[in-house]
Amino acid sequence: MIRGMDSYSLVSLLGIFGFMLVAWVCSTDRRRVNWRVVGWGVGLQLALAALIFQAPKSREVFLWLNDVVVKVIDAARAGERFLFGPLALPLGQKTAAGEPGVGFVLAIQVFPIIIFFSALMALLYHYRIMPLVIRAFAWVFSRLMRISGAESLCASSNIFVGIESATTIRPYLSKMTRSEFCTILTAGMATVASSTLGAYVVFLSGVFSTIAGHLISASILSAPAAIVMSKLLVPEDGEPVTMGKRVELQLEAEPNGIAAIVNGAMAGAKLVVGVAALLIAFLGLVALANLALGGASGLFGAAKPWSLEMLLGYAMYPFAVMMGIPPPDAMQAGSLLGTRLVATEFPAYFELAAWMGKEGAMAHPRTAVVMAYALCGFAHVASMAIFVGGISALVPERRKDLAALGPRALLAATLACLMTGAVAGLFYHPGAIVLEAAAKGG
């Protein structure tokens, strides 16, 4: 019996299977579904969640991991403060010269964190630390779930990096089956890169002090969920070349640690430009859509102006409830899920932080926890274009297959993130470490 299980936890449990049912109904071939993959994937996700939320001493490990990430982010801000001075400080803080901080500025206080984490990850790759961790996850996935070596390696890489994970299996891309392609696309969109994870921590750390540990947990939990949803939507109907084989990481060797830092930082800078461009484009388009919807609502005599967020809230409301979100919070939660789908996870996390920061705005503290897990993924339209386009550049002869699988992989990634949110809701209980910080939300 799961400690602290209540009616909302039961809803979350049913939601896990409900999301899988949606994937199965939408499957390309329901008779070919490999139920071993599904069973082991769900079991692995539940076992990892139990280890995080319920195991003895898990609290101490969780807090240690959270503190490590927070201290690393504090160190990362040294360069930020040197470059931007008071612009890098929140309200209430002052520079050594006594200049007051100006408050939160996304481009100045969050984007530099992405560059730092990109450089740090490049350094960890150079010294073969990350490859060891990735191989360990890949071994577990291929051994238990019996997926191909290339799939398991790419899915494991996606826990820590983004589109560049596809380069680790580049020699095998041209001969991949459609099911394998769906898996690597889904794993890429259902998880987040370490570089951007640091940015989400900055968003939420003021209202959710243990958020760093939870976001790391969420990215790990979403990897097996991504495999499950992918294999339900596009079951394997071929013979993967790397089935039952160990696949080695294909990494571009750097001459030394300094070169790794430089190239990692430059890659992070490119990522920052890409994120900024996407936010400008998609948030502008959302505002334009709201303008049109507001005008249309007046023509139909609506009581209040329509907005894209409102419509998405209605559309995603049932899925929020299925995750175990209390009904009073489900409309707002659905709106955040919809925001992530059309405008990326950055504004969604920003809005979640604002929601948690309002006293009494959130009906139940479990909402903050479930949403933190459910939003932790690149499951949005822009990401689909990035992953399909990026992998197509590596294997142009398979562009047609990748383009056709893109929308299906986005659906799988969205369901995987929802499933991860439901797993967090299942194991949530008043005595959990998550409650102490999240209680501010409601």
C-alpha cells in the first residue's frame, strides 16, 4: 500500500492507465503492441517514483541532490553578476557598490544559466562522467524493456541533453524502423535538457525550494514513460538492427577540458538565441490569437472575452483531472498544459510560479507538485519542428518518415509527461518532502 494514499492518489493511479488507453486507441496497430515493453516501462517508472518518494533515507538523498543543483546555480550567477551588475539581482538585493537590484528579467537572470549548464555538461562529457551515467540507464532500458540498443541509448541521453542526443547514434539512424524513430522523437520531447532545467529552477525556486530535485526526478521518470507511449502509438513491426546489441556513444572528442567548455558555452549561446526567438514568435502569435478570439467573443455576446488560454484550459481540463489535480485547480492547470503545448514550457513554468506565489490561489498543494512534473518536457509544437528538422539533417533520406511521425511523437510525448504528472500525484502524500515547499501554493 502506498503511504498516504487518498482519493486524489487513486484518481492519479487510474489516470496512468487512462493515458495509456488513449495511446493504445490511437495506435497504428493495436494488435502488434509489445506488452512486455509497456509492463516493464510502467513498472520501472513506478519503482523509480517509489524510490524517490517512499524509500527510507530518500529524503536525505533528495535534499542533497537539490542542494547540489542550487549551489551550482548560485555559482553560475557569478558571471551573470559580473556582466550585468544590478540587472542580475532580484529586488531587495544590492551589489557590492550598493546598487539595488531591478527585479526579475528573463533574458538576464535565466538565459545565462542555460549557457553555464551547457558548458558544464560539455565538460562532464569530456571527462567521460556523463557517458557512464547514460550507459547505465541505457543498460537498464534495453535489459528490462527489450528495446533496441540505439533506442535505449538515445532515450537515456535525452534525460540530460536535447536534440544533440541524436548525434550519439548517428551511424544507426539510416536503418532505423519507424517505431525506433518515434521512440527517439518522443524521448526528446518528453524530457528536458540539463541546460534548460537550470532555468526552470530559477523560475520556481522562490516559491518551491526543493524544485531542483523534483525536476531532475521528473526528467528521469519521463524517459520510461516516453518509451511506453511511443511503443503503444507506433508498435514495432520490423527488425531493429541494434536489437539485443550494445551501442557505443558516438561523441566528438575535444582536445582538452578548455575546448569542451568553450564549445559547450558557444552551443549554449546558440540555444539561448533559439529559445529567445521561439518565445518572441510564439508569445506574439498567442497574443494575436487572443486578439482575434476576443473580437469573436464580442460578436457572439460572450460574458467575458475568449482567449487561447481559456480554450486550452477547457480542452486540457479532463487530462488535468486524470492526473489527480483537484477540480478547483484543474482549469488553471489545463491552461498551463495548453500553454506549454503552443508556447513552450518557459511561459508555462513562469505562470506556475506566479500562481504558486499568490496566497490562497491554489486550492491544494498537490497541484504544484503534479504540475511541476507534468510540465517538465519539451512536448510542444516548436520542439516537434526542432527535433524532426534536426534529425532529418542527420539522415535526409528518412525525412519523409520523420515528418510523418512528428505529430504522433508529439502526442506520445504529451501523454508521457501527463503520465509522469500522474505518477507524482500517485505517490504524493502529506508527509512527503514535496509538501514542505509546495504548501505555499495553497
